[in-house]
Amino acid sequence: MSTIKLWIDPITRIEGHLALYAEIDAASRAVSKAHTTTMMFRGFEVFLRGRPPEDAIHITSRTCGVCGAAHANASTRACDAAAGMTPLPMGNVLRNMAYAMTDYTYDHSIILNMLEGPDYSEAIVSKLTPSVWETAKSTPANYSSIHGYRTIADIMRDLNPIQGRIWQLTVKHQRIAREAGVLIYGRHSHPSTLIPGGISTDVTLLDSLLQEYYTRLSLLTAWVKFVWAIWQDLYEFFRDHVSTPDGQSYALTQGKTHDPPVLLAGGWSDDPEVYSGIYDEAGGDWVKLYSLLDKAYNARWEKPGFAIGHEIYSPKPTEIQLGYLEFADSSFYDDWVKANVAPPYGWLKEDPLGRPLAYGNDPLFKYHMWNRTTIPRPGAINFAEKYTWAAEPRLLLKDGRIAPIETGPIAQLWLDTLHATTVQVDNHKAWESNGSQLKVYLPGGTVNPDLPEGTYGELTITWNLPKYSTTMERLLARAVHLALVVSLAWANLLYGLKLVNAGKTQTSRPWSFGKWPSFSYSFGWWHVPRGNCMHWLVQQNGKIANYQYEAPTTPNVSPQNSRCTDPWKNQCRGPFEMSVINSKVTEEVPPDQWTGLDFVRAIRSFDPCLACAVHFEAKGEGGRVYNVIEKVIWNACSL
Amino acid sequence: MERLLVVGLGNPLYGDDGFGSCLAQYLSLFNPFVLDGDAHGIGILGNLTDYDILIFVDVDARLPPGVVAVERIEGSLTVDQTRLVDAHRTPPSLLVGYMRAMGLNPKAFLIAVGPRSFEPLSMASPEVLKAAPAVVEALREKLKEFGYELRAEGDVVKYVEDCYRRVLRT
């Protein structure tokens, strides 16, 4: 049988630069080999050392032109913990309200409808899979009463890029979401108001700010009902009417990742009172505050944890992170442990509470993020050795097993569901779960003149915990999560109004420049549209001694290595590569014309972000040196 | 009355390039239909789609330094050509071309001034600063054609200079 070799470089409609190499058996259409590679060195960790910790909030934000607020927020939590300060309740509400808009409502919308949506548009489906297009034309939509489309083909037609109505409505509504966030952040995509222990938003006219936010939130609530209904319909169509070449349901099998699934979520939307209260409880002692972080993270209005299959391994971030390791076996870095390059403060062996990193495993504790030193070592791509700038995060478990990691909206909903809990503010129940099912509640009375009246009423969305993470499950999860974050925006707005009525409008603790313990270290996790954003900070006397972070995509884009143990020993690679290996080609054109549609669908469903920020080089000019942007690669930085 | 938006474009970190942005900041103090488009590139697209008339304020490197011109933006892109737009560098012509590919057809104009320099981290050139009142007058005349009145108070040149100083922290 002949083998088809596909190089897709670059994969478009993602953020940054990613390439895929795959080998496919032409007869069975199955993938025998898959590797993804990223070509850009980020390097922020190198130049962050020596700077004030609070600068990291604004510097790491520049990692990405789409999800800058993701890094800014993770960094802010790391700074909160290292400073021993958290905001007052109104500060937490404002942080949450802003993030619900930018990035979530803005980013999920463009990912679904503008970056992933074209893969399910008439333009692509009718060209590469004409039989699916024919089926779509005769398949009635199940959620017409909300989105107004009669058939699945009608939805696909409006997903056509540039000219399709859904595409154009997304241009408009992503703007509205950004406006709502900017009311609090000052600007997008790099918030200017996030500070340790608070937020510097001017609240002189807070009533007006909340009103401006409310008008946009109302429009966007109708919008997320519209978007969810579209993707629920597409999911059901690909589940019930589209098959893979071996007769399996497309939605339930294509792009499957690990078995058993390994899903990590950080949670987000700090509980206004609990996150504020841990400062009072700790009394300014950063170690004491660290001991209260699990309580604060688990009080978040979306829940943290690491799940293996349908079981929570641990809901406690301080415990999970003890085993969070990163390797450089297959990536373009020197192994700092083998080179015996310790961080400036020597090898850290314990967390602030005295618990051994990597559960005392030597040398694995040196691969913990507090001990990492970034040493770039560029080289040629060699799939047998090193082939990417993406490093290899793995999770060491208490029992000694080592697992790969997947993250994203599906991971967040997965953990929310397994927590079996309810999030409610007064009469507004935002969501509830029971261990196998999650329900999201959206309010009615949300008139939006651009959308059908079916989006104006109350809506309850039900999400069933899937067995696996697949391409379509990830897309559906993103659409459900879009609705969930908007429901949480309402919860935060209501809580903010309560605080206003009670006269509690102060936002921040008295942090000021230079106000840092002589030595402290911490981490900050914040779940974002692309996954869990994770920052680790070590500071000495108000200067960064070491700063390491995982972009939300880092675990997902991990290359292959041999660090994992059973049951993942033969699945020791990130979800991108796994999802391609578990995809079959469904294109109805001759093999020499295959485009890799199923593979890019699988990868785009994660909303990859390869960090486009550092593609510049220093050039001499007129006797001075500037940083000159040499080339801007086509990416998703603006839309 | 047709829906109209004035959009100033540019990045004050790059010398004369930021003139449109700074001027729009000034004019937006007095006129609700003026928007500072900054250097958002194609990210500004979502702000433009609801209008019948768009008037951009930007530099045009084809003009001699300080020369002011009123230009009509014509032409369009095909859907395929939109793939070639650089998301970060999107002049008014490409923004309007993009909108026409979307099936929209606004009347579009550019009040342009010729730049002297795009030197990073430098103040707008004397030629461009001196042209600021003429740009305001040209805009006022164009707006009159569509029944809009432009309001402005104070010293426009000083405001634009101050705008650069805020950005450059000088």
C-alpha cells in the first residue's frame, strides 16, 4: 500500500506558526506517523529575570496578541500569592467581569466561527466532502427555534468566510465583547489595570461602568445562545449523520486524544469573598496565604483539578503542581539538569509548605518549573531527536506514574462536571453539575436586533460528560463554555451591584512598588480559552529570580518523548499529535489531492496559540540598534 | 441621515505614522462620530461595518511632507485576496476593500497628510504638525457634504504634540 506524506506548513487560522508532518496509509486512510513542530522561540523567561515581579504581568501579556489577558491574569495570581495580597471583593468582581469578556466571549466567538468555522462551511465541505454536503442539505436543524436556520446546509453556508452571515456577525460581536472588557482593563489585548493585590480601574463612575457593561452583556447573552445552538446542531449532525471510513461516528471518534483522558483545568472567576478573605486570614504572611490557595482555587466559580478519565485525581492546585515537570528531550533546549544549571537560588526542593517537589524524586524535582532554566539550543528538525520549540510538560503523580496533559474548554467543563456543584448568586443560578452532566442557565429578556427572536428568551443548556476528547467534542465544549462564562458574567455583575449597594466599592489592597517579601515563590493558574495558563514566580527583594510559564497551548502541543508510564507509555506526546494519529482521512478526493482537512480540524479544535510575540530580530541602523519586526506571519492576531 | 464615522489611524511610536490617531483623540473630545483607530490593523474592522460613510485620517506616503489631500477610496478585494491582508498592517484602502469583499459598500474617503519620517520613538515632524489645522478644515468641509458639523476647540497642534509626549513619555 502506498503511503501519503503530508507537510502542512503553516497551519493557517491559528495563532502563531505551527507545522504538521503526517504519514497516512492511502488504502485504510489511517495515520501511521504524526509530528507537530513550532518554529518560534519565545524566550520571555530569559529576559524576565532581574525585573520587578509586577512587570511580568505586563510583559508576559505581550506573549500573544489575542490572549494577552490570559497571561496577565495568570501572572497577577502568581504575584498576588508571592506578595501575600489579594484584592478586596469589588476588585475580584471587576477582574472576573473583564476576563469574561476579554478573553472568553471575544476569543471563543472568533475561534468557533472565524478560525474553526470555515472547516465546516459550505466552501470547504462541498469541495472536499461532497457527500456530507448533500446530506447536510437534506438534514433539518434541531435548534431552528433559536438560530433560525432550517437545515444544516443553511448553517454551513453562513459559515463561509468573509461573506457568510455568521462570520460577519462574529466580527461585530467580538468587538462588543472587547468593548465590555476594555471598560475595566483600559485596553485590549494587553490589560493596563491589573496589579498585585488589586485592580487600578478608575471606579469614580462605577455605576456608569456597570451600566455600560450591562448593555453589552445583554446583547452578548443573545449572541452566545445563537452560537451555542449553531454548534450543538453541527455536533449532532457530525455525530448522527457523518461517518469515518471505518464506519464510526465522526463526532465520537475523530481526533480522539489520550485513553484514558488526562485533563487539567485551573478554574477561573475568583470568588469575591473567599479570595479576598484569604488575605485577612493570612495577615500578610505569604506562606500562610500559600497554604490557603487550594481553598481559594476551589471556591472559584469554575473549578480546578486534574482528571484521569471520569475520576478527579486531585482538585488541589498546590498538590497537582508538586508534580508539574517540563522536559527538553525532544525540544530545542539544553537539558538544564544534565548541564547542572541550577537557578540563581540553588535547586528548590520543597514548596512553601515544606512538601517535596516531585514527591522527593531526584533528579525529577529539578525538572519542576521553579527549577527550570531556559537554555535555547536551535537546531534542525529531526523527528528522531529534537524537532520543535515546544517543550514537554508531563505530570508526575503521587503513585509515581507520569502522564501527558490535555487542557482547554473541554478540560474545564470536565472538571466542573466532576466537582458536582452549583454556582449561584441570589436568584441567578449560573450552572450546576452532578458528576456526569452539567447545566448552564442563561437569562431571558436579552434583545439583540441582529439576531432571531429565539435568542431573546431564557435558555438551559445541558452538556453530558463525554467518554473521550474528540474534535467535535472539543468544539461543542467550547460553545457550551462560551455560554457558561456569559452566565458567570451575569453572576459577577449581580455581585458587583450588591457591593455597590452596600457601599463596598474599594477594590485593592495597599500594595505599592517595591513592597515584596525578601524571598517568596508562588504560582498562578487561570483557565483561559485555550487551556490552563500557568505561571511560576520566584522573587528575591522585589526582583524576579526565576520566572517560568506554560502558555495554555504548551501541554497540548508537546512533542513526543519517552517519559510517560502506563497506561500512557505508548501515548507519550501532546494532544495535538494524538488527535492526528486518531484521525482518518474523510476527504472524497484522490489521495494525491488530500489537504489534511481532518487533521487541521483536529488541531484547530484546540485553538492553538504558538505565541507570535517574539518574531523579531535586532538590526543596526544609523549607528543605533532597534528591534525591528522583520516579518509578520499570517495569523489570528487581530481577528 | 447617513450613518458616518471618522477614524484616525496610526501608531505614535513610529513618528508621523501616529498623526491620525492623535488627531482623532483630539476630535473625539468634541464629536461623537470620531473614533481613534490607533494601530489595531484589521482589528478595527468590527467598528466599521455599521456605517454608510467612512472618513479616515491617516498619512499617505505618496504625498510630499505636510501636504494635505482629500482622497476617495475605491477598489475592492475578492474573497481570495483577503487572505493576503497582513493582520497588523491594514491601511484604509485594504480595510475598505475587505468590507467590499464582505458585500458591504460604504462611501469611503481619506483625509491624508504627507509624512516626513517614520522614525521610531520620535515626535511628529514639523511639517505634519503644521498641517494639522488644514487637515481639520479639510475634514470639516467633507463632513458638511453629508450634513455633519465638526466641532473643535483649543489648539490642535498643541494637543497632537501632547498626545505624542504622553506616548513617548518625553
